Amino acid sequence: MALKTVVILGSVREGRQGIKAARFIVNALKKRKHSVTLVDPEEYELPLLKKMYKQYEKGKAPRKLEKLAKLFRSADAFVIVTAEYNHSPPPALMNLLDHFLEEYFFRPSAIVSYSAGIFGGVRAASHLRDALAEMGMSAIPSSFPISKIQNSLDEKGKPLDEKMNQRVKKFLDELEWYAKALKEAGQRGIKTFQVELEKNLPFENDFFDALWCSRTLEHVFNTEHFLKECYRILKVKGILLITADNICSFVNRIRVFFGLYPLRVSFSENERYAQHVRCFNKKSFTEIIKRTDFNIEKITSDFICFNPRSYNSPPWSASLGKIIPSLGETLIIKARKTEKY
């Protein structure tokens, strides 16, 4: 299934470094056989937003907006390349994005951020994640921060460290999974919704038979409110399957022992999970599920990792993860709603 991916660059500054990040991502996507279009705000030179594309009468919008609207409607996924100006995304990026809305709906986005310092633009990426969700193209859980970009890529976007190619493979694997799933759902007529997890979910009480929440709580500030909403929209005897990355996994315990940050906490450019706002271990994960009135029926984990560089572990590591979930990489809970909301 060939994917059409639009890469949107956010900076128009003189001497901008972001063009190197955009070229790197475009090249990586082309190697994966994507049909890629790079949107550069410097080329389009859109005026400050006075009128959104949808506010024009049909056929009356400026040619540049018509071209972008057609491109965005045909896309299967978006990659947003953002700098960090005063902890926020660049104004040129937001100005371009804000000209459109419905053209983004039901497609995933992924965030590539960069900076001249060590944090790789993660603070701007955090703000951008909220905006993309509101626009209807929610960002995938992983992001791709590039620290010290001036020393990371050459002018053609070629990485100066081979580890960058390894990182981007995992990042784009995840984007492709979401893009293919949403594309297939649209073709099969499956309803999909973009929702704000910090607010009330737009479903009636006792609506679903089952909910699956995969690595969701780590990205939610008000976790109890979200879980109470899950309880509300589940039918009595409905099942909640929920997972969370384990901050106290075997690998993380070893890392802390040697004075290293645990994985999925550090803001280093080498971490995929730079956007986690919550961390859980087996105890804290089970306690928050119980506090929201769910009855936990089972807790397990996927596997215990012994090789954090490749995540390749022997077959028996999965069985061991079921026996000792507190050391597993991903905690998995099956819970049930027992009483009417």
C-alpha cells in the first residue's frame, strides 16, 4: 500500500537549519517508497492569516491555497518539521497550518523537532502536539528530536552519525502503522474520531463493549479524568485493555544502577519517547486503575528486555515477562466495569 506523505517545513529564517532536517526526512520516506511532497512556507509566502481556505467561495480561493488544499486532501500522512522559537513552534509554520482544517482530518501526523542545543526542540513539539490534535491530524506517540542540528546533518540532509538512520526507521515504522490503519479504516467505512483526551469524551454513557488504550496514559496530564471517562462510556461488564511503558523495567533498573537516565524519561536526542508527561511502574499503574472503580482481572507484560540496543531478546523472555510483569517493558492490564455509571 503506497503512502502519500506531505512534509511541512516550518522555518523561513535566514540561514535556517530546518531545511536539512526536512531533506533528511524526505530522503528517508522516499527510501521507503512513499510519494513525498515537501511544503516550504518560504516558497508559498502565504500572507498573515485573515481568511481560512474554507471561508472562500468555491473556486475563489487564491491559487496557492487551492494547490495546498488539493495536496493536503490527497495525503495519507503528514510530517511536521519544527524549530523552537521561545519554547514554541515558528510563526511561519502555524500561519501555514492555520489556513486549513478539514483538509487534515483523519490522517496521522508525526513531529520532527530540532534545535542548536541539546533538547532538540522538544518544548516546541509539546505545544505543536496539542495544535495538531485540535486540527484533526493527531501526532503519533513518538517524536523525532534532533539536537545540535548544525552538527548532525550536512546540507543535503545526510546524517553525520549512522545512529540517526536507525532512529528514524523506528519513527517512520510507527507513522506508517497509523497511516495504513486509518487509510484502511476509511476505505472500509469504519468510523474514526479525533478526540481531546483531557476533556470529556464525545460518547454516551454505557456505549462500548470494550476499550483498548495502548500507551495512552503516558501522554495525559489528568489521568484519573481520562480513566473515569473510559469507565463512563463502557457498558457494565465491559472490558478495558490498557498498556503503559514500565519505568521500572529490567533495562531501566540497570540504567539507573549505572547512573543513566531510564528510557522514555530523558530528553536526549537518542530517545524516541520525548513527550511522556507521566511515568508508571506496576504499583502506580494498578493503583490508578483501581482508584477509578475498575476491577483488575489480569496484569502482565510483553517481555523482559535484556538487550536495549536492539530489543531482541530470547523467546523465553516473553514467558518470563508474564511471570514477573514488574520487570517487563510494557505493562498490560485487563480490567472490567462492574457497576453502572
